[in-house]
Amino acid sequence: MMSIIFDTLNIIGILLYLLYDLVIFCGIFLIFAFEETHDKLLLHKSTVKSCNTFCKNISFDISWKMCEMVTVTHMCYKKTILPQFHSITDNYFRNRNAVLLIKNGEEIVRFKTWQLFEEEKENVEFDLILYTKYNEIEPKKNYTLIRDKCFSNPDSLLNNKCDVSFIVFQLTTDGNKYDIQLKEPHNFFVKDNVLKYTFFKWYMKNVYDVVLSEEFSVNYMTNDMSLANLHNPFFIKFNEDGVTSFSSGKPKVVSIEKDDVLDENDTSSNGDTYTYTDTCTDTDTDLSSVDNNVVQPSADTDTDTDLSSVDNNVVQPSADTDTDTDLSSVYNNVVQPSADTDTDILISERLKHSLE
């Protein structure tokens, strides 16, 4: 629909311009009827150009004057007429409440003025009180006091501003991050204001419609590039030229449980003790220099065997007399065998598997 309107206006503008050009052309040919045609055309071209320049300048001047008039009217309405109107009507037509009483994150009572709150404060229970002195022109100057109990002389307390600003201020809960605006529409940078769980619970409910649990964290960066990451419970207190914060909470640790797994292929039975017998005749066995390793003896008749210096390897035993034994994956603990002639060798090994 809008495109049809614009096309129609464009066609009308083209027709009007052609009519305007034709009027100038006819006037020149009538006034200078005895001049040569070439001179008439040059005069027509020069006249149209001069008229176009004049009309453009006039249009620009009119447009700038209209913009100036609109700007002045808007500023007068915003700074003078509207404030005066709301002052006369005592903010009856404006959704402004100087005092908000909050309990469990919900706004329970609102008061237009501090005087109305003073009259009813004994009859209301609350967790948090917010008092705002609104600025008629600049929303960033709507300074707000945060208290958890009644106080007096709120306007004098608002004179103590906090000279600090945040580059980043975010709240994280349930894996989601939310930006916290502390300057607009309420400016909370007032000395002795304290931000803690009750405040953030109200803010999240009021701004994001999120019910905030007690498991959340806040991270921020100030204009002097100082960083902080606070886990509930904590508090943030505004001073005249800085911020004081303290957190007694700890981040939630995700624990991963690991079960000890014993590979059945590495064991010859379900027990923790492994015994094997190697029969030798007239053999002296010497086991030495074994450090955190498993060395199995190998026995031959009329032969001395020396096992040493084996690092992190398992050497399988060999038997010459009617015995086959398979031992593997023995870790960290070795019970040394004792050898006697014509005596069976018994090795008892304890396995201890720990997976980290």
C-alpha cells in the first residue's frame, strides 16, 4: 500500500515539474519571439537551472526552520510543560512511586511520596525498601536508596553519590547470564547502598521475570579495570569513590565419580592373591634390583638365574617341568619369592588398582 502511494506521489511530482518546465519554455518563446531558436534554448536552460537552485535553497531553509521549531517545541514540552503539569497534578497521571516495599522479591506496597510511607510504615513488613528521587529530565539521575529497614532524611542521603561505574555487570544462574543495569531507569550508585540476594531477587523478577534461587553468582568489571567474581552469599557496598565486596560462597563443584575397574583378561582368578608354582631341581634363584616392577623367575636345571633392572614391564615365566603359568598386569606391589633346592616356589602378590 505504501509503495503505491509513493509511486503515485512520484508520478504527480514528475507531471508538475514537466508543467513548470513547459511554462518557462513557452514564456521565453513568447517574450523573445524574434530571437534565434538556439539562443531561446540556451536562455530556457539557464532560466530553469536558476529557478531550480532558488527553489532548492528555499526548501532547505524551510526544512531547517521546521526542524528547529520541532526541536524547540519538544524540549519545551519535556522540560517545562510536562513537569509543570505533573507537579500540579501531584504525579497522578504518571506511574511513579517514590517508595517501593519488597518482600521475597515481590513488590508488596508502593507509595507516591515519602510522607505517605511514613504514615503507613508501622503496618507493613518488608525485606527491602527502595526510595527514588526522580529527575524530570534525565532518567540516569533517578538516584535510588537501598535499605533493609526504615530510615530518615532520605533526600539528604541521596546527596552522597558514588563515583564509580561498571563496564560489565552480569548475573549468572542456571547456566544463563543476565546483564544488570544499575544506572537506568534507577541509578543505584549512592553511598552505602548494598547489593545482595534480596535486591537481585527483586531485580530478576521485575526485569526478567525470573525467580532467582540462592545459587547464583555475579561478575563485574569497574571503570578502573578491576574484576570480581562473587558467589552467593555475598554483598557489594558502594563507597564514595569505589566498591567494597565480600563473598563467603563457593562455586558449585561438579564431582565425577570413578569406579575401580579390574579387567578380567588381566587376572587368572577373582581373588586378589595370585600363586604359581615353578618346580626346579638343583637351582639357586636370585631376585634383585626390582623397583616397582614385576619380574617372574625362570628356572632351568643346574642354572643360576638373575633377574634385575626391569622398568615397567612384565616378563612371563617359563617352566620346564609340567607347569604352565600366565601372570600379567601386576602393579606396584611385589612379594619376593624364596628359593630352595627341590622346593616349590610360592609367590603371593597383592594387587591394588587405583584409577584417577
